[in-house]
Amino acid sequence: NTNRVSATLDVLDYQTGELVVDSYNLNDRFMSGDERMKMLMPDTIYYRAYDSALYMAARGPSPVSAVKPENFNPNATAGLFKLSLTDCIDPAYGNDAFLLTEARRVP
């Protein structure tokens, strides 16, 4: 489960309902250095089991955002983010954390 406003990840064990990962901050990696301007505001997610990757579509501030004004993040970066989630217990970003998109392909 990703939480849009807090930008956190929670992982639950499907069979037991036990909380396996609690409130992993999805933006910690982007808080310093050259990536400081990228802020993840997750929208939809897809987990691909064969490479243990969680793909997260992210909302940006424009052109249209369905985020309420009180939850709006002007530094949010639209795009696709990738998080490794080995055995669903060890979230970590790799070198390919932010997957670039081509603006010419966006309507």
C-alpha cells in the first residue's frame, strides 16, 4: 500500500494481515544531492514479482492534479518510480529509481 499524502509504503502479509513494512518513507532518497527536486507523490502501483520491483506512477503539480489543495505538493514529480522490494520486506531504490518519460509521448 502506498499513501499519497504521506508518501509512505506499508507492506502487509496477505495471508496473516500482519504489517511487514511500516511507513517506509518513499522520499528519503530524494532529500539530498542532485535528486533533491524529485518528490514522489504516489498514485497507482504495480508489483512485478519476477524481479521484485514495485513500479509507482507519480502525480505532479500540473497540468491537472486530483489532489486536494491541503494535500498539494508543489515539488511533486510526475513520472514513474521503481523500488526494489526483495521478498516484500527490504525496500530499496536502485540507480534506476526514477524512470524518465518522453514528453513528446504525453498527450
